[in-house]
Amino acid sequence: MTTARQLLGVSEEHTTTRSWHRSIANYVALTKPFIIVLLLVTTIGAMFIAQRGVPALDLLFYTLVGGALAAGGSGALNSYADRDIDQVMSRTSRRPVPENRVPPRGALIFGLTLSTLSVVVFYVLVNPLSALLTLIGIVYYAGIYTLVLKRLNHHNIVIGGAAGALPPLIGWAAVTNRIDLLGLYLFAIIFYWTPPHTWALTLLVRKDYERAHVPMLPVVRGDAETRRQIVLYSLILVPITLLPFVTRTVGFLYLGSAALLGGWLLVLAVRLLQDATKHSARRLYKFSSLYLALIFLAMVLDRVGIIPPLK
């Protein structure tokens, strides 16, 4: 008997192929690719900074593979754990698990598999220290932050920021097999950058967090206090970005770049304090993403010798 698909000229094989493509796309979406890219940028930057040039290409490749697996696995585990929250938030309701495009069990197994592979890649192909830091990052983000901090305390972003600050430390350890002062500075920069960046976003989607009963700072303490905290953490962040110059590990190229970028970040933070609009919050949120990438780029360019560091 001729089927409707055959009458339309659509083969069973073609339909199966399309189904596989959709399934793969859904699982890729679980990994939150944009976040993977941002984390890998800081990892690559740290590797170039630690090497004072281009790292060995095989080491760079293995580190990026391990980092992508770790970030993707953590993202999938977060999607599994947050499926109840994501379902009621308009910003996340179209993710694969809330829309039943990926079963929760599938997301859990996928996340655990990627996370395990990432630790194995780092341990076997990079070094044990980077593997240990990767394991700590996965457990901290997918376990401590997602399951505990995010749901119980409005300091969740501050305390949980350590997980997002680990990738540059992992990149540093991949090259040096140790943790040095400049590597810790990179960690600190991202740690103090995370609250202003994330709180700017929460100001834009506060109603989502209210519906999901997630105690983000604007929900618990209000928008005005959130804007004040953004200014406070920005004031802490900018001096921290200057510490690598103070300790003479980078030179004037980085100093000038960090000062200019930090100055504009503070301008946008103060404007948000004075102008409590979504437009101001959105400007700060967008610039803060660019700010982090440019800070790392400036340090890379400085360390590879365009302008040598102070002696």
C-alpha cells in the first residue's frame, strides 16, 4: 500500500535522517554552546598568557576538547536539575528538557558521560592537576551551585561564581602543571566579574525568577539594592584587574586597556544606579560580556611580547 509519505515523495530514510538531526541538535542545545564558547575563550587566554606565546598545538587541542566536554556536561546536568525551574521561566521554557524534546533521564546520562570524559581527557592527555580542577568545577557548578546555592540563598551568584572562574585556572595548569599568582589573578577577575554581569541579566528577567521562586538578589533584596551591589562589585573588580601590572607580570599595554575598559564598566554601572531602566541594565550586561573577552585579549597581547612587561 502506498503511504502518505511516499505520495509526497518523502522516503522513510529521509524522515529518519531528519529525526536524527533534530535529536542531535537537541542534545547539543543541552550543552549551552554560547556558554561553552565564553568559557573556552578564558581557557585559551590563560594558556597563551601562561606560555607567553602559542602553547603546543596538541596540548591546546586536548585542553579545548576537555574544556568543551566539561562545560557541555555541566550544562546538561544543570538542564536536568533545573527542569522544574526552566519550565516556568519564559526565558528557559523552550529548552529541550522542559519541551520534552530530550527526556530527563537522557539529559542526566548525557551530562554524566560528557563530564566523565572531560576528566579522563584532562588526566590522560593533559595532566592530573587540570583534571582535578575540572572535576572540582563540575561538582561545584552542577552540584553545589545548581542544587543548593541557587535555590536557597540570594548570595548564590557570588559564592557560585567560583565555578565559572575555574576555566582560566585550568588553562594555566594545563600549560604549567602548577598554580601561580597570575593564574590566581585570572581566577579572581572572573570571580568578581560574575556578580555584576549576572545581576544585570537578573534585572532584565526578575519576573521569571519570581515565578520560579529562585532567590536571586533582585527577588530577595529588590532592584535598587541589586544596582548598588553591581556598583560595589564593579569597584572591587577594576582594581583587581590592575594587580597583574602592580606585581609586574604584565606591562603598559595591559594597564592602559584594563584602565579604559574598567572605567567604562564603572560608567555603565553608575548609570544603571541612576537610571533604573531595562535599557541601562541591558547595556551593562552586553558590555560586561565583551569586557571580559577584551581584558583577556589585552593580557595575551601584552604577555606575548608586543610591549614587554616591566623588569
